[in-house]
Amino acid sequence: MDIKSLREVGRMLGVLIAEEESYTYVDKLAYAPSKDLAIFYLREALRDLHSLMRKTQFEYDKTASELKSMDFNLIENCIQQLSNVKDRRELRELTSFIASTALTYSASFKVQKMGGG
């Protein structure tokens, strides 16, 4: 499993958490009981990301640059890797890693806004 791809999906979800003030994406993904649902939840997040990318003003200063620098090839690679998962334990490990990365990343937005980073 490619860690860079997992981190990029976490980063994408982290931007959504920060801008949308919603943990729905992470919660659904972290508790997805099957790879089909995990991929479905990522699709939902990507749809919301498309909407976010059309905005011209953001809550956080770094959002625009983060969106521009996102590597969608890595995100696609992660989705492909998730589709190849063979058991629930492995799926849980991967989705937990992505969710944890997303939460850490979204917290960095808030810390920066408070003047801490």
C-alpha cells in the first residue's frame, strides 16, 4: 500500500473538514464495513471537493493553494488500492489511517488561523 496515496486522500478530506466544518466524510470512511462503501464515501467527498473548488473565498487562507497542489493521481491510486483490499481488517487499518491523517491535517488549518503555525 502506497503511504503517499493514503496521505493525499487524508489531506483532501482534511481540507474538506476544515472548510465545511463537517466530520461526516471521516466518520463514514472510518467506519465503512466494506470496500464498496469506503469507495462510495470517497466519491461523495470528491463531489463535495468539486463544489469547494468552484468557490472563490475560503475560511482559511491556505485552502486555495492546497486545492491547487492536490495530486489527483495519488488520490486515484488510493481508490484503486482500496478496491484491491481482501479483508475487513486491512480495510479498517487503511481507512483508520486515512481518517487520522485527515483529522491531523484539518487541525493544522485551525492552528494556523489561531497564529500557531
